[in-house]
Amino acid sequence: MNLVLEFVSSFIGWLILTSFMASVMAVILFALRFTLKDRVPIRWQYLMWMVLIIRLLLPWAPESPFSLYNVFPFTDHQATRIMITADVLENTRPVIPEGEMLVPGSLEPEAAAPSNVTSDESPPIPWKYLLIFGIWLIGVITFAIYMIKVNRMFNRSIVNGSTDLVPNSQWIHLIEDCSVKIGMKRSLPLRVTNAVKGPTLYGFFRPKVLLPAAGMEEFSDKELSYIFLHELVHYKRKDILVNWIMTVQLILHWFNPILWFAYRKMREDQEISCDAITISYICSDEIREYGYTIVKMLEKKSTRSQRLLATANFSMDSTQIKRRIRMITMFKKNSYKWSVVGLLTMILLTSVSLTNAKADHLNPALAQELTVMEKRNAPVLAELDTTIRAKVEQTIYEVMRDLGKPLPLKNIRAVPENHQWFLDFIGDGTGHTYIWVNDKTGTLERVKLGIDLQPSSVESGMIDQAKQALKDGGYEGPTDFKAHRVIEFDPELGYSYEVQTRFVDGPAEVLFSNDKISQVSFEMNPAHVTEEQNRRGQAALSTLREYAGDQLTAAHRLIAGKEGYINLQYKDGSHVNYHPETYEISQIAVSETAAGKKKQKVINMTPQQLTKTAAPIASELFQADLGEYTLTMHKKAPGTATFSKAGQLNIHVSYNKYGEIYFIDRNHVEYSK
């Protein structure tokens, strides 16, 4: 049963996505048709409809950054999810690797009581998808029965009301001559029937040309040859097959009016392009007579053709007669210039429409885990309002995709004072496991996630980039990495959404921020630090605390962006970062409380006190006048503050309960993490 439900959900997603993509492409074809009008040869305009048919037939298409569907960001996410096949969904519980301990971690004060819903309940049945599938299936069956009925009735009318022409009939000789003229190896049988009002090509497996029982004797042999040439061109181009394929697609997408309109326009272009090819087989001075034949046939024809029939007609109805005559009178056999335009348009249309939006490349294992975990988490999310549940599921999916490993949802809790839902997951004990979403929209509002990752589950290419970055920086040690990923997002603290991936192998470390290397660091031999470099570091530290930086114990090389830094670490826990050539300080820190410090009265620093304490330090280290900066005290991170000034790097400080600054940093971000 689960497999059936998953198939229904995936199929509906695929059907809607395919129909949407085809509709977008059809609208583009309408625009091209209007723009090009009669400039580009009609044969090229008709071929463009073949691209639409191929788009409808493709169960899968390659991704491309040039795909026109990149402008619709939801298509890549939907395509990724519906490509998960049913065979990976047999087990609805993820397998926890042996030896991996699931440590829930302590909850923050705002995330206390667990939900009463447990993850052992059965997933809810997706009635919405079953209802949509049922309505779609009823429509398909209805249209299919109608099409079969119409074609069977038409076929019976041909059998019951047709007359085989005698072999020596002049019409037989005419159609045989026309067959030779266009390069056909055999001619098609002719039948006279009351079932048609005009010449018609009918049948795919046993094609035949149908002539109306009345009125054809009024056409001369030359006019009949034009008619036969037209129908034989339909046969040679396999237009019956094209019409059959498009009709089946209309049955599948019966709910899409854009495709029905597109089919009508395609049939018009089919007839006119057939006119163009037919004209190429006759003399130039006969083109006008060919046009008169179409008008004459239209006068004899009193009813509109049935578009769901597998036929191709010489003259369909009067709605297109003006355009057909205009195209015939404007016909040029050697319109090479516009043929090139048509070819280039076809190439461009194919490249942007027969490709899918560039999706996030998930490895198959992660794609499977995300889908399985989505099923496991469903019962815990059951108490959410149905208006936001789908959005919450999508939010979780996207965050866990970025995390690289889906986590089981432990419980959820409403936080009405913040208009949020708090989601608590089960992690591996190496970081936070919390997500907050808006209780009205289900959109993401805050994230605190952190887990260790297997290097094999990290995005392809990141490890190679990390190794190359260390090599370029001069590191020659081993690179057997361990990986840890953190996702943080908190607009109130100025944290933009950031995915940090840290690769560590002993003294070597590479930090990625949103898939780009933000920092490379590795251990240096302290003996290689010059006396001047050490002296500069100690002098900088003394601005925070006298005699800080007593004994150099370690040195690291840091590369952040295009800038390179040296990090010196001392026995007393202090450290300093500066440029190895200019000695420009970027960060210094000492231990939060000096050893042997006598307990003093705890103070809450006012902005004035903090500015007064930080001003001489900023002046000496950065030549900055804090009187020109704006101070922000971070209430949700007590003991931290930021001095900012337009056009200048921000200065971040941390201070302890004794009113001492023990950390100062200067960079471009709004708030240092």
C-alpha cells in the first residue's frame, strides 16, 4: 500500500511539473509564432512544435544552467523529489550506523516540553493526492473512451459507405504519378466515402487517401494532382503519427487548456507547412492555381473536421484560409536567409526547453535518506495546521539537504509568544539540533544545527578543493579529513543563513562558508616565527592585558579569502591574528578572566562604559576613533557588542563580568560568530 501511495504522489508531481513546463514552452511558441509571423519559412515554424511534443514525452531531461525553467525555482526542488523511485521507499525507517550514539542534547529554555505525538504512528494517508489522481483518472478514461468511440464510428462509416476505385481509374494513375514525383516507393490506396467532406489522409498502419463521394468530379486532373500531392506529403512526413502522439498527450493532460490551444495551432501550421512542401513540387506559374484549388475545396466542404480523429486534411476549415492563401502567395523556394534564422531558433529553443532547471546535486544515498526521513517525521508533524504543514516539510527538507544528513524529529512545541513552532531533532551530540518556523507560514525563522559528517557524504569536490587550498598555502602534511557541518540562521542577531563545513586533520583545517572556502589554517613550527613577529604579537596582546602572551606555544598560518594571516598562540591562552607582512591586526584575545583575579562586583556595562574601555584599544590597534562609530549591544548574546561605521570594517568586542574586554576583532560581517 505504501508503494502505491508513493507512486501516486510522485506521479501527480511529475504530471503537474511536466504539464507546467510544456505550458511555458507553448506560450513561448505562441510568442515566437507572433513575432516571426511570415518571415521564417513555415516548415521551420511547424518543426518548433515537435520540440513541444518531445518535451511532453521526456520522462527525464538533463539539467542545464541555460534551461528556461531556471527562472522557476520550485521546479528543481520538485524534480529532485519526484525522481526518487518506489524501490528506495520499501523501508520507512532509516538505518542508524553501528556505533553512532544518538544524543538528543539539552534543550534551550524556550524548548522544554516534548510533543505527545510519537514517531511510531503510521504516516497519514495522502488523501489530497489520491483525490487529485482519481479526478485525473476519470478525465483520462472519459476522453480516451470518447476518442476511441469517435475513431471507431469513423472507421465503420468508411467501411460501410466506401467504394474501391477500379485499377484503371484516371485518379489511380494521378496518385501514382504524384507518388513518383515526391520520391515514394509505393502509392496509397484511394477510397470514395460519404464519411468525409474533403480529401483526407487516414490510418497509420494501413494509410489510405479518402475522397468525398460527391463533388470530386468537378475538379480537373491538375487540381486533383495538387490534392494528391498534399495528402502524400502528409504521409511522407508522418503527420498522422504526430497527430496520434499529440492526441494521446492531450488525453493525459486533458486539464490543461493551453495544450489544447497549442494542438489547434500546431494543426494549422501542419497544413500550411504541408502547402509549402507541396508547392515546392509544382511549377512557379501553378502556385496561384494551387491556392484556387484550396478555396474551391473549402466551398465544397460544409463541416469542420474532427480534431481527435487520426487524420490529415487537405482543407480543415475557413479560420485559416486567409493565412494559407497569404503564405502560398508569398512562397519563395530559396529563402535561405530566413531558413538560417529558423535553424538557429530551433537550436536555441531545443537547448533551453529540452533541459531541466539546474537542481541541487544530491547523491542518491542522501536523496533516499531525505525521502525516508520525511516519512518517519510525518507523525510528529501531525499536530501542525494543514495549511502550513506542507511548507514546514519543505523547510525541513531544504535545511536537512543543506546539512547533508537528515535528522529524526524528536518533538515539536508551539512558541506562541514568538509566533513560532520549535522543532527539536535527534543529533549526534556534536552540535545543536533546533529549527524554528513561523506558525502562520511555515517558513524558516531560526536554525541551530551541527553534526559530524562522513567525508563520503559531503558534496562532491569539496574535499579536493580543501586539499588543494592547503597545498597552495604551503602545507605539506597529511589530509585525512574529518568533517563537521554547522548551519546557523538568526536575523535578530544579524546571522544570515550560513552553512559552514569544517574539514580537520590534526593541525590542518579548511572552513567552507556556503560552499566557498572562507578560511584555511594549518600549524607552523613555532621555531619558524621570527623574533619581530613574536614581539608584534605580544605588543598587541598587551593592549588587552598587561604581560599577556608570556610564552609562544603554537603558530598557525591562516588564509581568509585573498588575505593571509599568522595566528600566534601563547601558554596563557591568548592569541593574536595579523598579516605576516604588514602586521595589520585582525583579531586578538586573552583568557576571559586572568589567573588569580580577585572577585569583583559584577557589573552590566553601559554603552558609555564600553565605549570608554574599547576606545584606546581600537585607536592603538586599528587607528579607529570609536566616537565616529555606532555601538550595538547584542541583547541575545550578553557580553558582546559591535561598533560599526559606513565604509569601514566592523569592530566586534567581547567583555567579561568584570568590565574587561578580552576579545576584539575587525572584519566585514555584521556580527562575529
